[in-house]
Amino acid sequence: MALPPIAWALALLVGALASALAAGAFWGMGLPGLSLALAIAVGHAVLLGLPAALYFRRRRWTHVLAAIAGGFVIGAVPIGLYLTGATLVDGKPTVADLLTCLRIAGIGGALGAPGGLAFWLTLRAFGLFR
């Protein structure tokens, strides 16, 4: 079944907004901070979330837990990879640096998970997922 483009666009926007609001609540951001968080979340949603959602849909992974896990990974992996590369000492990461990267990546994942859930709920509201 083909998805209407408006359903995809709205689901991406709602998912990004959910992640941005989660970031705002976590860090106690005001409106300027929320604007930046929303811009970052929209970028994640379009560049990473949309391809992931299409792949998940093709594989028939349309369950809510798949959406939440996908949102977690989309939030965690980019910052985790960046930080792991940025914390090399003499070409080797230290254990303390890797643990810090995992903690920060976990926070990123925790902020991405609500976006995955909101994305899934929006598509479900259109009657596309059960």
C-alpha cells in the first residue's frame, strides 16, 4: 500500500518535534534552544529516519517496538560515532572516553526514541500501521 506523501511528511515532523521536546525537557531549553533542537531533529528524521522507516516498512517491521528501537539508534549512532572518533588519544580510545561516548550516545538514543514512537503513532493514525 502506498503511503500518501502528507502522511510521511507529517509523521517526520511530529517525530522530530517529539525528540526536540524531549531534548528541551532534558536540558531545560527555552525557545531558541528548542528551535535548534528541532532543526537537528528534522535533519535526523529526514536524512536517517526516512530511509530507516522505508527499510523497516519493506521488511514489515511495523511494530511499535521496532519504531522505538529505530528512533533510539537514529538518535544514538551519529553522536556516538562522532565522539568516538573525536576522543582518540594517540590513535587509541581510552576506556574512560569510550564510556563517556556510550553515555552521551545513550542520551541521544533516549531523545530519539520518543521521535520513533511519535512517527509510528502518526502513521498509525493514518491507518497505515496496526
